[in-house]
Amino acid sequence: MKRTLTDEQIARTAAHALGPGARVLGSRELAGGTFNSVHLLTLAPPPGEQRTPGGGGGDPSAGGEPAVLKVAPPAGTPLMTYENELMRTEAEFYRRASAVPGLPVPAVMAAGFGRSAIDGDYLLMTRLESVPWSELRPGIDAEEQARLRTDLGRLVRGLHQVRVRGSSFGYPYGNPPAGGAASWRTAFEGMLADVCADARRFRPPLPVDPDVVLGLGRLFRILSGPRRLAPRLAALPRRPRTPSTRAPRQHAQARHRTPRTRPTRSERDDLVVLRYVG
């Protein structure tokens, strides 16, 4: 799914993002990831502005401004439902997270979703100097690992300070009910249904049939929703008791049994789910 961009595609996208005068002095593809194409660029400074040679990241010998270009897979690539419009969501995340002081998030220099410059959505962002933790892990002792985990927790806490008050729940750019839902429960059930539909479409090897997963989701809704199954069963009419001729001990055991009643149509539907997933 991940592709390597050509120099011509990179130059055309940079010009679309920054204007026709934008020049790319160098570029190199960044490793890692399997979805988006990511390239580190060195952009020529604006006319009249001088940069120190070696300041770029795409070409160490060129002086310029480092930037990161991320391009989504081309149109027509088979995607899971939740993978559609991911880059729009990522751009929105950076915009909101940048308002929290101390969070190391890149600034979005430009974004394109019309696919006129290249056959995929793109983000052009500032570069954050960093090294993946996984690459440094073998040389880090236990004390330093603990400190890094503390720092990671602090950053995650900062992310939780991003206050978002929207008009709906779910994916910001997803279709209902996974996006634009009136409640989180409805959105989550829509996400689950989308994943199960994708499983039927792509047919990967799975330990459980997608229909069973959906049945479990419906069972959870029955047991935990506003109309919980247990109170509904407890509220069913009971047959009047009749005198028993059994021995006292047997009678004491029998009075703890739940009398049999004929379930209503709604209860029968619930029991079908219980029987299906069980």
C-alpha cells in the first residue's frame, strides 16, 4: 500500500502547498509505517533569506528549511472503512493539540485534500528532531526507561487536556453511524459494524466469525442498556402459587425457583440473541 514518491511528484506537491516559487533542494524517504508515504524535504529559503548550509534534512549538503511531506495512498486503493479521510482527521488533531503548551506536535504548513496536485491527500508539516524510542531501547538502562515512561505519561496527560466540544460522536469525517452519531454508544456500534463488514469484504483469517462478534455486541447492548434484560425478566407476570403436597424440605427448595412464564415477543428476540452467541 505504501508507495515511494518520485521527485516530480514531490516538487509538484510542494508547489501546490507553498506556491509556484517553492523549490525542493533535496528529499529522502523516511522508514517506518505501512500506510502513508513520508518524505523528509529540504525546502529552499524564500528569496533574500539565507540559511546555514547543512540545515536541511533531505540533503545534508543543502542549506534550507526541513519539512515533512506525508501523502495518503492513491484513490482506488482498497481501504478499511475507518481508513478513509484519515489525513483530514490527522490535520485536525495537530491543529487542536498545538493549542496545549508543551506538547511536541508538528505545525501544519499546508494540507491538500482535493487531489489536484497528486492522487492522494497530503500534509506538509514542520520537522520535529527526534529518534524512535525503539531504536534507542537496547542502550537505555532501567532508570532511564522509567524516566522516559514518566515523560510519556505527562505527554498523554497533556493530550487529554485537548477540549473538543462537537455536535456529534465518532469519526470526524466518517459516515453515520460510525461518524455523526448522537451518542458514543451508537458511534461505537457503528465502528464495530464497519470492521465486521470489512472482514466480510476482505475475508482475512479470523478466529471468530464477524456475525458472532456483532451478536456479542447486541447482547452487550441488551444487558447494559437502559432496558436491561434482567429487570425486564424480573418484571414479567408470575403465576399464582398453589399449595404444594411435597415434603417441607422439598417445598423449601421449590420456592426459590423462578416460575415459568411465557416470554413476550421482545423477550423472545433477546433470547434468540442469547442462544445465537452462546
